[in-house]
Amino acid sequence: MNKVLIALALGATRAEVDLNMVKMAADAHEGLLSSRILFKLDPSDVSVKAEPDAVASKVADKIGCGTKPARVFRPAGKFEAAHKAFDLHLHYSLDCGGPEDDATAQSIASYSKFEAYVDGEDHDGVGWIEPEYAVSTSWTPDDPSLGSQDHYEAISLFEAWDVTTGSPDVVVQVLDTGVDMAHPDLKMNIWKNPGEICGNGVDDDNNGYVDDCHGYNHADDTGTDLVSGNWHGSHCGGTIAADNNNGVGVAGVAGGDGSANSGAKLMISVGFGDTAVKGFAEALTYGADMGAQISSNSWGYTGARAASVTSPGYIAQNIKDAIDYYNSKKGIVVFAAGNQNSASDYYPAFYSATVAVAAVTDAGVRASFSNYGDWIEISAPGVSVYSTQLATQTAAYGYASGTSMACPHVAGVLALGLSVAPDLSKEELLGCLYETARNVDGTNGAYAGKLGAGLVDAEAFVACVGGDAANPRPTPKPTPTPEKPPFGEEQKGFCVTSDGGDQNWGVVKLEGGDFESAAQKAKCLEMCAKVQGVTGCETIWDQWNRGCYAHTRDVARGNGVARHSCWIADDDGAEPAPRPTPKPTAKPVGDDGPTKTVTIDLPDVTDKRSSMQSLTNTWHQWGSETLTFDGAVLSAEIKLNWKDQGWGNKKGAVGVSNGDCAGSSCEALAYYHPAPRYYTKQTIKLDVDKLAIDGPGVLVPRYRVGGGGGHQIYIRDATLTVVVSAEPSPTPAPTPRPTVEPLHPATDVKVKMHGKVGDLAIASWTHATTASQVKFHVEYLTNEADAEWTRVDDGRSYVDEADGRYYQVVAPPCAHKGKVRVAYVDAAGAASEVAYSNTFKMKCKK
């Protein structure tokens, strides 16, 4: 039997077994995986540096699919050096085949090979490996008898057209099913590669692609057939830049004025081909290399068998790397949020480096199918959108609904912005997009705050990006929710510093930071620059806190911004209401009593662990030095430069413990996570209340490598500074430990047969806890008449998976019916009411 699953059956802890394997196995038998296995070679490996293709061939032989590995990103000619700088040349794909007409069989076949390789002993040269999840477009069928919907009027497009209708200097990549260049309304605005001679069978411009005159079909590997038999890409492309003012059909958002060469250009990239569905990562790098400023992506990870079977929480590493590459070229990657009616982490839109677009009606009400959440950037019309289809269809135009339809609205509006202000930075462009969006919270009830900045407003956006010294960018136009007035003498504000991961966490007003005039605002900006050692703050509207802040880092998605910000508050000068609840700041260090400050240097850390290795999510002692103290701990601060690379959920962390740690559990621990993806200098103030100590004791520096497989944590130039009282605290009673959570019972307990290993079942459940690690009593009963329950948790601590559920493998006797019961156990050992699963039967395979 699979050794990973044996370990699970024996009750191994999370630190010893990667439970993602369990979920992948279940997904494989739901048909969620493709036929391909993806892997990336380790750039630090000597053999990889010398002969990467040879190492990849050896890896493929060990996996045993009987096929040769192919580079995910083909040799790129004049762009190859840039690709190698991003290690894109080390990504490979291996097709494990399976029946072409049976997606589930293909899914199972690829997972079986992946699992066997993971369980092997020799993984030399491999940085990470994963099965590829299947991909689908993000659209929802619509009734063609519905009347015309004024989706352009809903975004004030006609007023924007008084300023600009587009520019041929703006190129928008449409990565989809292709665009029908034979369509009468899709002729004038197709991009042309100036370095390629069409149809001569030669890579004229040395970019790695033959005959890529108007783009490339990465799925079928051809430059001459740029449309599959599906209308989806043509519908999206038409919304962006169908030919305008030509007396035919529909208009595109940035489709020009009808004169020759007046609209934005559509670069065609095909990921959904006639013979295959693949090539999305390579397509993104193609768009970046060939100069597309914007990439429109109306696709995501969705089940291969049915739209109801979906796979949140997954993104292929090569897709992430390709998006990062696109952003490094100052491009903007726009993604449809997905149609699962969910707040879950549906990638690629969920990835922080994209612009995630939700769908709303023309009235700004969330579409019933649209995903939502605090990860959405902006919304656009996505219900009954009328656009071009295939010229060969009975109807060359049609209605469709979905976040697929919302996404190209935003891509087109961004193209209008670049037409007006081609030299505007990406940050300025997105800043205007978000600050001018119309607030739709008032019409969305429980979804308020979960549809990004609001409904995209083309008129206000174009006015914003067109502003200059003589014509300053306007205040966002009024919305159903009253906005703050323009900044003036009567408006109050203040400067703040933020110790947390975004502008909402650990906000503390800087001394002397109040201001009531434009002159004081300028002084505030100077204070921010002085604190951070940088200049050139940009003022951004923050829809959550109803104020402006000046940031000094790229805006990702409204959070993760500056550690120090300059705020302009509402009229009453009140501090912005935080959203979500602010992270508690560390205890203040006062001058009202004797204190002692101790600083130690921490060693550099380079810790790499593959998905096959144990000890991910384990707290390791960080160096040999510890801090012994007698008084109360008043504050603890870590300064460092660090990053966490790998695939899966980033959970790399640093902290201090008071006492011992066993695996992922510590007696008392204060920590910060997640580690950033790229090297970032941070000053982290730890919440010492979580240490529950008042002296004496010993503080031990700790670090953790993230779970989920293939993680690598790097830490440089780190110090730990602790301030303690110089004498024991006079308080007679020790600082109380955090309040124990209520004894909420487990909910939604389910048991499902493991699809591949027939003598195992997978139990899962949810729980209302807010703790990062919790304990449960998990037992099964194999015959309802029996009185004896078999316990399987072995006292382990559980951590919820990306889907919010907790998992445990059980192995009851075959051919028996049974149930699983789960009880939550608090820190004092008290157990909640028991929750029971459905009755299941062990139908073991022989």
C-alpha cells in the first residue's frame, strides 16, 4: 500500500504527512486533473545547471508515463535570456495519456504516476512536482430570447467615448478559445506582429514561434489557426475591441471610431484548441514578450466532468511564474473571478498579482453565479452581455452571462485609459480604476464589501487618468453611498504607522500627525517618507475605511500596502474604521518603570523541503541562542529580510516560544505569517500576550517552513529584540492565558471512500474555531450494534485545509457499514458535543 497513506492510517501528525496528497487523490477520482504532470527543476542543482534537458529526461523516465518531457515555456529566441532570469526554462510538462474520451481515466492515470514518483526515494534535481488540474472557461449559458441589456450604458461608456474610443498603440491579449478573424465585426482591430512574414513557415523575428502573425495557438501549436470551434473567445474579444462605427453589428469598449487603425489591437492567444487544452503559462509569457500591455483571461480551474465539480485552492506554479513575469514587464493581468457563487480561493483570479473581476447586473447587483470576497478587485457587467460570436454560426452575435463577460469590460476600459495616458504607470492606472469605481455596497446586502472597489466607471476612469497639473484628477463621482467631500481646509486627517500586513492592522497614529489643510497633508507625506526612507507617495482612495492614504509600495489588492501610510479621514477627523478587526499591536514599551532591552543576531536560514519530505509546518529552533529573563516580557520584535518559495499555501513563519515545541505544537508561541513570496525587509512586532508569561522564563526563536509541498524558506540579516521589566512584575497573579474557545461541536461530518486505495476512507468536517491548530477526538464504529468505538486521532493537532475542512483517514474492516463521530477538545481537555457522519460502507477493492 502507498506509504503516505499507511502513515495517515497510523495517525501520523500533519508535520509528518502532507494531507494535500489525500485531497489530490480524491480530486483525481472526480476527474479534476488533466493528463499531465508538471515539474520544475531545482535551479541550485549542479546537474540542472549543466544539462537541464538531460535531468528532465531522467525525471520523466522515473515517473514512467512512457512519453518525453516538454518545456512548458519553449526556447524563446531573443527573449530566452529574460526567461532564464525567471527560471522559466526549468518548467517541464509530462503527458501520461489515458483514454481521450474519458477525462476521469486520464485524471486517475496522471495522479497514479505522480503518487508513485512522490513515494519513491530518488528525486534528484526536482524543485517541485504536481499534477495539473483541468481548466475551463468562466461563462454561464444564457437564454437568447432575453432582451438587449445596456451594459455599456451601465459603465458610462458613451461619455468616455467623448474623450477616447481607443488607440492602436494599446495591445490587449485575449487568452481564450481564439478570435474569429473572419467575423465582419472583428477585422480592423486584430494585432499584427511587425516582425513576422505571414505563412512562410519561418520564425522571422526569432521569438521561438513560426508564423505568429496575429498571435499563437499554444494549445494546438500553430500560428495559422487562431480560432477553435467555440465562440467564447470571440465574444470576449468583441467586448474589448469589436470594430466601432462600421455600420455592422456591435461595438467594442476600445474598438476605435471607425476610421482606419483607430482602435485597440487584439492579440490572439489560444489555450482552448481543437485538439488540446493547454499552453496557458506559455501564452502569458508570449503576451508579455510581444508587448501586450493588458492580458484578458476569462478562464480558471474547473472540473473536467461537470461544472458543479470545482477545485479551489489550486494554481500551477508555472501559471504563477508566468503571471509574475507578465507583471515584471509592467503589464496588467485581468482574470474572471469564476462562476461558483463562492468566496473560496478560486485561482488564478485569487492570486494577488492579478486583477480579479466579479460579475454584476447592469444595476450593480451581484450576479447570482459570481464569486465574491475581499480578494475581488472590481466588478463589471456580466449578465446578458451581447457581443460577437463565430461568423460561421447561425447567429454571429449572441448573449452570454458569466464573469467571463465581465472580465473583458475591465480589460477594455483599461485600454481606454492607456489610450488617453500611455505614459501612466501601472500603479497610477489601477489606482484610478479603483478610486473611480461606483460603490455598489448599498444594493448588495450581505455582499457589501465583497465586490471589490465597485462597478467600473469608464467615464470617471478616463477623466482620472487624463488629469494633469492644469486639470487635476477629479474626486470619484458620487455613488449611492455618500462619499467624502474633496480635500480642503475643513477636512481633518492624520498620519499613521501600520505594523501589520496591511493598512488595517496595527494602525497607530504618528505623533504630530494631525493635519487640517493641504499644507499639513504635505507635511504628513514628508513624515511618511522620512519614516520609510523613501519619497514619492501616491494618494489612493480606500473604499473600506472611507479615507485616502499615501502608500510607498505597489498596490496589490487594497491590502499588503505600506507599513507606514498617510491618511485623510472623513470630515469629523475620526480614525478610519478598520476592516477587518485590527490585529492587536504589541504591548507598549513605556518609560514609567525600569526595563531591560536585549538584542541577539539570528543566523541566516535556507531550508528547502519537497512535498515528499516531513517536517513542513514544524517549528524549528532558530539558532542556538535563547533569551532568559526574570521580569515580564513587554515586547518582542524581529527584523529580517525573508521569502517563502514553493507551491501550495504559503505558511512560512517566524516567532518566539516560551517552552518546548513538539512538531507543529508549542506550549506558548507568538508568531507571524505568512512569509512573502519575494525577499522583503520587515519589522515584525509579535503579540507577546500569546506567550502568557509574566517571568521568569526562556524565549526561544523559532521558524517554520510552510506546508503543502515544495517549500523553501530563506531568511537573511535577522535580529530579535526583546524588552522585559528589569524586575519581576508586582502583579500577584500571572497574566491570564487567552480565553478558551467555546465548546462548539464539529459540523458537516462526512465520510467518503478513497477512490484509489479501496480499504481506506476519508473523514472530513468543519468547525467554528479561530485557532490555527485544534484537537479533536475522532472515532469510528464498524457495526451500529457494537458498543466499542475505535479512536484514530491519537491526540494529534489538526490544521484546516484550503477548503476549510479538517481531514482524517480511517481504515475500518471491509464489507461493514459504519459511522465516524468527531468531538472538539479544548486546551483544558474538555470535549464538545459529539457530531456524527453519514453511514458508509467499506466496499474494499480486492
